[in-house]
Amino acid sequence: MNKESITKVVMLGTGTPNPVPERSGPSVAIVVNDNSYLVDFGTGIVRQAERANQKGIRALEAKNLKTAFLTHAHSDHTLGLADLIFTPWVLEREDALKIFGPKGLKKMVDHVVAAYEDDINARMFGLEQANSTGIEVKTTEIEEGIVYQDELVTVEAFLVDHPPFEAFGYRFTTPDKVIVVSGDTCYNTNLIEHAKNCDILIHEVISSTGVQLRDPKWKKYHLRVHTTSKDLAKVAAEANPGKLVFYHQLFMVAPDETGRMVTEAEREEEMINDVKAEYKGTVISARDLDIIT
């Protein structure tokens, strides 16, 4: 196997449903040479990809956004779907967009395309004379197992735990790296098994301290469907990735016992320390447009 480093991870969006201006909706790009593979399509996906393109990641030029994988159907992971379908086509993407994801994906795609019927007709049959191929979306609803292969990457989907949705994580095997993306999940042994000794594990996380300060409804919800920083320490210790990357971070800032508002930076440091108490590898709390190799 060629160990020359040709694979990069670009964190297009590290946010959550909270409208934090510095964090776009969740989206990760696995870039191998001139090919890009997207996981989830949160708000701002194409503009974030263009920012990466302007940094020299040519695989993320709009016309090259052709292959994507959805973890689950929550709105923060899918609000960029229309952007991903239409913006690259308007910019003359000629290839069909291929999207892989859980049951219900085809219905979502069909509804989005139908909603823009007038726009499609105007662009195809008006003065723009847009092509008829780049607007096509080839949707594949998946089950666990290998869901995609080409000459550079093998993508395996595996179930995670994020009710009430059918939710998947993804394992990417490239010529030089194994990269696992969790999607949204609580502590999950199936993920640990698929992430064993991978090079990079990109995993969601919520503050173990902050979640205890939420009201009972939100505390119950977050503890059932997300991974606390202390639970992520167990995941990382058992999976033993070369690098652990936080994304979809919920810092849950709140006043401390003295009434002082805890800062996001303080909460982030606390979450990193929670993980480092059990995991001795590299920990990165990602920000938008971070490039990880």
C-alpha cells in the first residue's frame, strides 16, 4: 500500500442546530488526490467548500462536489441538500450527484428537486441553457456494509445509536489512511469496533459538565442521543485511533456555582481534558475549515 500522504480531511462545518456564526452546519470532506467525498450537508456547504478551494483544495471546487454520504435525516445535517444539488449545477457541474444514506433519503431528494421545478426549467430552457446531467441526483438508500468503492476509496457504513432515526457512521479506507466519521450517536460499541486503530476518528461530543446543567427535558434528550466528553474518552481508549477529532461540539456554556458565565474556551479545554484522562493519542477540537492529515 502506498503510504505517501494523499488523503486530507477538511472540516467544512463543525456546528450543531445552534446558529453559531463561526460554525457552519455539520459537513466533513474526505479528499483523496483530486476527488472529494462529503459526509453530511449542513448549512453553507458549498460556500465552505469554495473557501477550501481558494486555499488550494481543488477537489472542493463546486463542479467537483459529486459524491456525498448522509449519516441521518436531522435538519442540521441536511439543510444544505438543495445547495449541494443546485449550486454546483448552476456553476456547470456536468456529472450527476451521487448521494448515499438511510431510508427516507430518496423521498427527501425527490421533494427538494420537485420544489425547484420552476428554477430547473428556467435554467435549462431559458438563456442559461444549463446541462441536463449535472442536475441529476442518483440516490442510494443503504444498509450496513460496503456502500461505495472506486479506485481510491472504499466506504463502509455501520449503524450507530441516534433515535428515532436510522443513523450511520462511515469508515473510509484510502491508499494511505483509514478515517471514521461518527455522525450523531451516543456511546456505541458498533462504532468502536469499526473505528479500531483507524488513523483519524471524527466524533461528535457534548460537554459532560454542561449537560448536567440543562433542564430535565434537554438533559434526558442529550444523554440518550449524544456522546458526552467522558463517554468519548471511553470510545477513544477502546478504539485507539491515531487522532481523535471533535466535531458537532455542544459546549453548553452556563453560569458556574458563583454565577460567572463559563466561556466556550473553558468548556472546550475541560472536554479535551475529559478525553485525555483515558486516551493518550492526539486530540483536536476542530473548527471550520481545519485541514487534518
